[in-house]
Amino acid sequence: MRGRASVFSTVNGLLFMVTAIVMLYPMWHELCLSFSSMEEAMRGGIFYLPRGFTAAAYDRVVHSKYLWLAYQNSIFITVAGTVVSVFLTSTTAYPLSKQDLPGRKGWLVYLLFTILFSGGIIPTYLLVKSLGLINSLWSLIVPTAISAFNVIVMLSFFRTLPAELEDSAMMDGANVLRIFFSIALPLSKPVLATVALWEAVGLWNNYLYALFYLNDKSKYVLPILLKDIIRGQELAQTTGELTGSSTESVIAATIVLAVLPIVCVYPFLQKYFVKGTLIGSVKS
């Protein structure tokens, strides 16, 4: 049995290693491509290291006058949207975790219904327009402020909290709000970090809604700016104005700069991410 377990562990480890390499290589390829010269980048093929090392692509991207504005907009919607979403999700999930909540089953059915059916793109656009949010960064935050899935995950986590803590606090005179902010939330850091990471990644990479609602270039976020850079690079290549760097290397440099903040933040939230996913999704 020990021999079989050892073989299984070895094979399992090899499979996970291969999977990790396959998943990490695309990003490594983009990083190498972004530091490659124009001639080498246009050759294509598989990259293990930069060919003809140069930072011309980054020089071209960094000097784009809208890059830092797009960074500012993306940071704003990510931070503000994550805070709003985590707050609304937690304040929705906590009361639904209580068995004695009046109409609890009806609210849960309504919540599950929104997972199966949505209003659609056109009705959502008309609603955002009627709220006066077109060409506003809040149009990327308000419509997706609460996710039914995140509410269910957080609800499941709140159910695991010992009821004795709340009963003891109530006997000491604490009200519901005091219990929620002083006891429930501090004990829920893993699931709060998990939901915050999910929301932050989704908001940072939000392309579709940004494409629908943002018309002013000063309001562009990084995914929309990337689209414009790709279009501009392709036009420059067509007209023969592209010098020093290729379309592929400039696009790769923009991609690297766009994902860098999330890559830097993720390691600090990984332990909460794993723990919150397991507890919030498995236990009930």
C-alpha cells in the first residue's frame, strides 16, 4: 500500500507540475516577447528567453499619455468596487444566515433566481442609462455590486460561526450591528479576503461593461486602452510608421503592465483565498 501511495504521489506531483508549467508559460511568453527586438518578435515561435533584448516596447507604452490615466481609473474602480461589493455582500449574507429571519426562504429563492436568469445586456444598458451612469466609472461598479454566488459563499461561512458567541454578546447588551461589526466580520477575514480577491480581479479585467458604458477616452480603463493600443499598433504597422518595436511586443508589454498589480497582490491574499474557498463553499 505504501508503494502504491508513493507512486500515486509522484504521478500526482508530476501532473500538477506539468499543469503549472502549461498555465504559467503564456504569461512567461508575453514577458519574453515584450523585451524582444522588433525583428525577433516578428519571427514568432516559442520563447524561452527574450531575443535581442530591448525595452523599446515598454518605452513606447509608458509614454502613452493615457496609460497612467487608465491605471488611475482601473485602480479606482477596483478599490471602490471591491469595498462596496464586500460590504453589500456581507450585509446581505449575514441576516440570510439566520434561521429566524422573516421571509428568509423567499429571499433565498429570489437570490437563486438571479443566478439562473438575468436581465440581459440591453435591459441592463437601459437601466444604467436611466440612472445617468453612462460615461461614468460608477457604471462599472453599481450594476455588479452584489453577486448572488458570493452571497451564498459568505452565507455558508457565517453559518459556521459559533452561535454561543452572539448569544453571549447579546446577554452583555450588544445589538445586532455591534455583533456584526465587532464579532462576525473579524472572524470572517478568510471569506472576506476571498470575495475581495474575486471582485478585484473581475473589476480590474472588466472589458465588456467598459466597452458598453465608457465613451470618453479620459475614462478608459486598462482593458479598453489595450484595445486602442492594439488598433494603433496595427495601423502603424500597416502605414509603415512602426519603428523600434513590433505590434506583438507592444501588446505584450501592455499586457504585462496590466496584470502586474494583481500578480503582486495575490501572494498576500493566497492563504485567505484557499481557506475562505474551502470553508465558505464546503461547509453549510
